[in-house]
Amino acid sequence: MRWQGGRRGGGVEDRRGMGGGAVAGGGIGVAVLAIIGYVFFGIDPTTTTQVASQFGAAGASQEGREGTPEDQAGLFIDVVGRNINDVWAQKLDGYQPPANIVLYEQGTNTGCGYGQAAFGPFYCPADRQVYLDLSFWQEMETRLGASGADFARAYVLAHEVGHHIQTLTGASEQVQQAQQRASSEAEGNRYSVALELQADCYAGVWAANAAAVSGGEVALEPGDLEEGLRTASAIGDDALQRNAGRGVNPESFTHGSSAQRMEWLQRGYQSGDPAACDTFRGL
């Protein structure tokens, strides 16, 4: 993926190295199950962070530096984040970027409670910020078999911004209301799957338009899409269930199967149009 030299200004707030207090469960390196707890079970960060706080995890975490980080990983997020926002400014009327993309280590305070690296990347609708501990990438690659390619990592960020778009469009609120009316957990999970697959599709829409809005400064290169699809496959619910030594139970899916996640990422990329991302049809 081409990105170096691209325009900066992705709205990064850098809290790395500031300390986040005690982290319940020992942080991201304890076990792959920590990641599966969020990525697989689909726990709403609003709920999960509140629970973590109750167990004394809510240490003081000051606000970080706003602007452009100068390390390679920080620059990547800043450039890609800017490009994602530029795409959606063209694709969605009235688009407002996330308040910040917050980079942190181990744990940090959020508008949804106390966030931990073990949750994986997440979007908090209460403060409209994306939270990312960059060590998640390594965990995804070494423990889950995801790709380490730049686009595979950018896909994760674009997926979280997809949840921000769903907040702007009202889709997230509609799903919450539908889940409250659902007659069973399995029915509620189907709405969660549709929401997550739409975020995957939105990530594909961004990828398809990245080069056009940046004059080619940010663009996919041959093989990049395949690396993204590899990551989508690695974090499908069925793959994560097998990775955890569990039987595959489609009724418990909250993010979609490997095949579904690959399908919707590719559908967004092939169409380049958010109108193609209606994952709720038929529910």
C-alpha cells in the first residue's frame, strides 16, 4: 500500500507513554482470548469499559498530544485517517470526522468508560472517537493469522470509522432499538452481524476511493486487497471460535463468518459506493 508522503491531518491524539493505570486482566499480551472477548463476542465497549472500571481499572489517563506523531506507526494512522475522512467527505453529505483517533497503550479513559487494549480497536459513540492500541496489530498477526500488510492494518482503522458513519446515519441507534425488540439473543445477534458487515463494506468503499481523493498519494497496490481479505477471514466469528477451541455456533455470531466478512469487504471495494452496503436487507 502506498501512503508515505500522503497528506497528514487524520485527527490523531497521541496518549502513548502516558500511562493508563492498572489494566484488568493483564493487558493485550495475556492471551488471544482477550481479543476474542471483544472481536468475537462483540461486547459493546460502553458495557465492557464500565465493567472494567468497577474492578478498579480506571486509572487516571490525561489527554494526549493532538497533532501529527512523528514515529512510523503514528504517521501511518495520521495519513490513512486523513484519507479515510477525505473519502467520506465526498461520499456522505454532512460528514463530520471522528473527534479524534486516540492512540494509547494498555488502557485509557474514554467517553464510554475505561478502555483497554484487550478490547481491540473500538469506536466510542459517546465521545465519537476511535481508540487504538497499536499492539493489537501484532496480536492479530501472530495469534490470529491475520496479515501484517499495511492495507490489512488500514482496513481495521477504516472499519472503526465505519462505525462512526453508522452513528452519523442513525444505523447504530436503529440496531440498538431492534435488538431491544428482539425475541431472542440469536435474533439480536443478527442485527449486530449486519452492523459489523456494513462497517466492513464501508472499509472497502474507502479503499476503492483512496487513490482518487489523494491524487494517488494513498493507494492500494497489487496484492493489497488479498491481504485485507486474509485479515477479514482471520477475524470471522467461525475462525475465532475454532481458534479458541470451540465448536462453530452461527447463532452466537456477532461480527459475521469469515466468508461474510470477506464478501462484504470485497463488495464495498468493487462497488466503491456506500449504497451497495445494505447488509440489513432481509432482516
